[in-house]
Amino acid sequence: MNPIDIISILIVAAVCVAALRAGAQLATACGVDEPAARWALAWISPNAVVIVGVHVVGLTGLIVDRAILTLPIIAVAVVVAFTVGHAAARRMIGDHLPFVRPQGLPAEGDGLGSLWWAVAALGGVYAVFLIDAATRYPTGYDGTHYHLPAAIGWMQARAMHLSPGVPHYSSPENGMIGVLLLSYLRLEKLITLVNMPYAAALGCTVYALARATGAGRRGAAAATCVAMSAPMVVFQSVSGYVDVFAAQFYLAALLAVVHAGRAATDRQRNGLMTLAGIACGIALGSRISYLAAAPPLVVIVVVAARTGFGGVRNGALPIVGAVTRFGTGILVCSGFWFARGAIEAGNPFYPLEIKAAGRVLLPGVDPGACFPERSVGATAAYCAGYPWHESKRGGGYAYGVDNGTGAACAVFVPVGMLAALWGGVRRRSTDSTNAWSWWFAALAIVGFVLLATVFYGVVRYALPFVLVGACAAAPMMDRLVQSYRRRVTVLLTLTVAVGGSAAALKPAHALMGRIRDGRWSRSAFYEVPAMIGELPPESRIAVISESATPLCYALLGGDYSNRIYSPAHVKQVLGDGMTRDALLNGPFDYLFVREPWPADWPVDLPVSIVYDDINSRTNRTTPATRVYRVDR
């Protein structure tokens, strides 16, 4: 490890600690005195500071066309971002703003009591996943396919250019900035667990939102167990995906809006609306699908600014001010991705293709081309039964990073949402807690509509709306726990344990397999030749086989010294196809090929085989692999 890089990462860590403390102070100054809400909102600050610092360095490098994305420069930018942000927050909120208790806070209630059994069951599930993750390497199809390679590619190039190949490889990647920082120090084992802090923050945020509906501690804890037991959430907590990361900040934005609607002063409200925008911007800069998820949140911002859920604030000025602060906050942590798309692809929304009247206005990829063609009605019918059948389109009932909301969700959330909607209609109350329960349920329904239309039935795209549904169910669960404590506790514990156990079978089976076979090395885990990690530094490997695309991350090597060309990028480089002249003039040093072997290669290719396991591989179900060296 480079000593300067070590010092730089320690500086970044120290700034994050300072920003977390400053974020907690900011939340308190804005009237947030519920501990879970305060720390959920405080978590926004350190992430925003690091993201802004990296974005500033990345954008500067793109503008001046220089490779300046080094860890020392990032550390300096993060320090500057924290200094500027802290000064701006103090100016907005005030140095010594007295705390004013906000309106409509729920009562503290009793302790968890017997609900600790459900918490223990949930903890057991996460323990299995953590043990498995601590003894393996990063996983996740999309993660090893393009999320992780994109971050490693930035580190290698010292710049944040668009990823060559398929356009969606260049999606916004705020969720990979932590991976970028760790990759400078080659801390691959920590990359495996990079999403765990965000999973913990997600649980804290869900609990705070559930409390905002008026639920007591037990009801909020029950809703949190339901949300965090979703197999999709558990799997993504230890994988290379970004949906848990993005969902956490989307819900943190919603939480900030909740407290802005209850704020006792205009300065508190302004600070929380800005904080909400920053959190939403982090989510939007993590997945392009949040372009569709952000507008419903803007609607809630408008309603909160006008009515406040606790008092009437009529007039256009509060609404315009709130939306302006929210929109400005969004651009703080997502503006870089729009700027990068505009500079390098001529499309600020890249990789999305923008059409009007059938005419392509801005280049990119049509989202519909990435998914099987399905009617909206058929997709809606599939999604309507999803909480109970949980089958994955074309993939059976396997739980994974993109499938499964769990038994607890199926039992409690749909009924709890109906209770919230009915209660809001029947009472027609202006009380803030009743209003938020109703709005959470309505937001979850909006998520269902998005799932059946622009999300093409991909459940993980709608993850924050699924979790909001659990928050909407919290008041009903609170009443059930109070009235039928033992029965509800048993039911909740069983559903969490059953759903969690079904999900934990996969990592437990994988762990037992590694113990049995002794597959602890990186090459054995990914089933790639050990020689990949022994190639000369900066060896350029062309992945020829489409079936080997998920191995793009594995082929980087443990020290991330190899340069990888995905199959789509290889086709771009070769142009008319694999020919002697194209290969000699190309940048490749090695060709990685898996069965079936290419049938159209010319016989005069200047290559020699340096690895072939067709007769020596131990797992006969794994396609044979060949590695060719390009002879120049």
C-alpha cells in the first residue's frame, strides 16, 4: 500500500466522522429529537461530503482532460467540501438556533418486550449472510458485470469517463464511490461488505419513518423487522448491487420531508427541505430509475410546504421555496452525472435514450429494449400477486438480489396499507401522524404503478416503495401488538424466521461447499485460472465470450492490475470482426475465451494458448476455458 494513499484515506475517514457529528447537530437544530431519525438524517452528511468531493475531482478531470482522480486529491476535495458545506449549514440554520420541539411527535411507548424474539430471528439471518460474506469475494451478477468494474476502471484511469461498451454500463454510480476509495488500497474483503453500513442505516430510517406514523416503539420495531427481513434486502446488503444504498437515501429524503412538515420554524423547515433534496440526489445519482421515483417525492414536498400536516401555510411562496431548495439539493449529489453525460455523450440523461414523436433526440439506450416485451396489463397482474407468490419472471421462486419480499411482508404489509388508507379516508384527520400513514400507503401504491409500467416488473427498482409500505403498516402492527401481543409476536417471529431461513439456505450452502472443497482462493471462488492474478501489471485482457461477461470483475485480479475489455467493448475495438490485422493493431495482450469456442476465427491469428483446462477442470459442469496470448 502507498503510504500517501493510507494517509489520504485516514483523512477522508476523519472528515466523515466530523461530518456525521455535524449532521447530528444539524438534525437536532432542525427540531429532530427522535434518536433514530436524528442519526438516519445525520448519515446523509458524510456521504454527501465524500460524493461531492469525488464529483468535483471527476468533473474537473473531464473538463481539463487530465487523469487527476487520485486519492490525495480526493482527500483534499473532501476536506474542502466539508468546510464549505458546514459553513453553508451554519449560515442557513444559525450558529446557536434554540431547539423548538416540533409538532405531532409520537409518544415514546414501552420497550420491545417479547418482540426481541423477532429481532433475534432477524439477527440470526444476517449473521449467516455476514459469515458467508466475510469468507468470500464480491458477488452479484450486475455487480461483477459492470458496477464494480466501473469503479475499478475509474481508479485505473484516474478519471470518471463513460464506460465503453453497452450504454447502461455508464449508469450513475454514487453507490460505487465507496468501492472506488477502497480499491486504491486493494481492500477487496471490505468491498464485499461495503453495503452493510447502508443496510444498518436503512433499518434506522425505516424505524424512524414508522415512528412518524404515530406507531410506538413496538409497532415501529415490528415494521422494521418486516422490511429488513425481505430476502432482496438481505442479499443486497452483502452484494455488489446499489439498490439498498439508493433506497436508504430515498427514504432518508422522505424522512427529512416528514420532519420539515412538522418543523416549528421556517429556518428548520428550510434546512430539512435542503437535506431532503441532497439525500434524494444521492439516490438519483445511484440508479437512473430514480428519475421516475423522484417526482412522487416532489409532490409530497409540495403538500408538506402548503399544509404542513399540522397547520395551514397557504400561498405559493412556501411551495416555491420548498421545491427550489429540494431541487437544488438534488443537483448537489447528482449533477455530476448529468454533466458527464452532456460532455461525453451529448445527452445529460445518458444512458437513457430521449425520444419525441418516434424521433431520437438524444442518443442512448431504449429501456424497453433491455427487457422482454410484455403488456402493461400482464405485468400489472403479475405484480399484483407478487407479495404472495414471489416468483421471478422466468426464474422460478429463487430468492436473490432482485427477488423476494419475504413472508412477513406478505402477511402484514398489504393489510396494513389497506388499514392506513381506510383510516385516513374515514377519519379525514389533519393530524400529522394520521396524514403520514395515509401518504405512505399512497406512495407505496404509486410504486406499484411504476413497477407495472416504467420499471418493467423489476421489483428491486421499486424497493423503496416496498419499504414505505411496511412503514404505512406500522400503526396497524402497533395496535395488534398492544391487543394480541403474544400471538402477533409469535406470528412475526415465525414469518421473519421462515422467510429469512429460506433466503439463508443459499449462502449457507455456498459456505458449506467452500469448506468441503477448500475453495478459499480467489481463482477457485470465481472459477478462473490462477494465472490471471500472476500476469504482468496492466495486462490488457479481452473477454471474448458473452457468457463470461460476469467474470469482468474476477479477471481484474486481486490487486486490480489487469485492464479488462468487456465483450461489447471488444466488438467496438475490433470493428469488422476478429482478423489478424485488427488483433495486431488492437490493444489486447490476452484473449479470455469460454466454451463454445468461436467458430469464425481465421486460422492465421497471431495467438498462442497459454492456458487450457478442457481436460483438467475439476467441475465438469463449468465450461472449459482457454487463455490466448497475442503474439506481436
